[in-house]
Amino acid sequence: MGAQFQAYNLHHYSRIMVGQPLLATSCGSSNSLLFNVKKALPDGSLRLHSTGGKINRRRREFGIVASSNVAAPFWDGWKPEKVSASPSLSDILWPSAGAFAAMAILGKMDQALASKGISITIAPLGAVCAVLFATPSSPAARKYNMFMAQIGCAAIGVLAFTLFGPGWLARSTALGASIAFMIYTRSTHPPAASLPLLFIDGAKFHHLNFWYALFPGAAACILLCLIVVFGC
């Protein structure tokens, strides 16, 4: 119960239990009809009993969907995702090695920039590395999402700080506006949501003003993308 499937011929589903409700929808039509499985015939086909409604019968092929109102247990979200096989050793080592190399390179750059009093390594880049190296095919890892969100959310943080100063109002306004911005521009990239809070609470970034939209977040992401492309 709860599983969904589709077919083009009814006799493909001789394993369906008698009494199970099925919703049949004709191909190319929005009309549907609710059936009850009355009997499984010897040839593997099903005898269905209509419970009401109309259906377009211009075509003989149907899509069958097993329906159920039984909700999944609420604790399913606390369990690991079910996959067919465990991740291979290379699937574990390569993303970890890539993240290590990325942070090592950024750390060496910090040493070179220390005399100028600036740093390129910020906490949100750890989340960016997790997205790029662990889930490279996810929407958050798309270059458009990453750079649009990094630049936009950082600028929102600077604007909120300019208008409201440090404090809870600036943080809450900047975070809400950043999420709205990512949804509107279709550039959801969760690590970028922390950039406004980092600027508002980080006095060492205030002198950057709106340059914070490009550095260190967006600038560091360029380097991370290059590591992903050439190193993994």
C-alpha cells in the first residue's frame, strides 16, 4: 500500500490484491474512473468493478495507479535514504580529498593575504564544499545557483546592515530577504543564506562595504569550481 506504479495493459498486474482500489486514467485524457479489483482471471488479466465516474474510452490503453490514504510514518524522515548499494570507497575518498585540497589552498592564500588584514576563508565555504564535492549533481551545485545566490545574498546582508545596523532586526530581515531572493531568481543555494549573517555580525568585513558581494564568497567559489573541474 502506498506504492505507485503505471502500466499500459491491465493484465500486467495480475499480482494486484483483490479488493485493492485502482484509479485508471486514459492516455491523453484527464477523465478518470475509480475501480475495485474484483477478480484475478486465470489468463493474468483483472476483472474490475467500476465505482462511479466517467472515462474516455477512445483508447484501450490505461495507466493504473495504486492508491492509498495511508501516510508514511513520521519518523521515516529520520532514517537514512534507502539506496540499492552502499557508496564505494572512491565515492567517499574523492569528495573528501577535494574538500581537503580546497581548504588547504584557501588557507595558503590566507597566509599571503594576512599582511593586508583580509581573509578569503569563511565558514560558509565549508558548506559550499559539501555541496560541490558530495552532491555535484544537485541543483545547489549549479554554477548559476551558486554565484547568483552568493552575490545577491551578500549584497542583501550589506544593505540590511546599512539600514538597520547590527542586531536582530538586520539579521532577520537579511535572512528573510535572502531566501525570497533565491526563490524568486530560482537560484537556491543554502550556503549563501549564511553570508548576510556573517557580514552583520563580523566587524572585520564591514570595511568591505558592497565589495563583500564579490569577496570573499564569490571569489572563493571561483577557486572551488576550478578545483572541482580540474581536480575531481
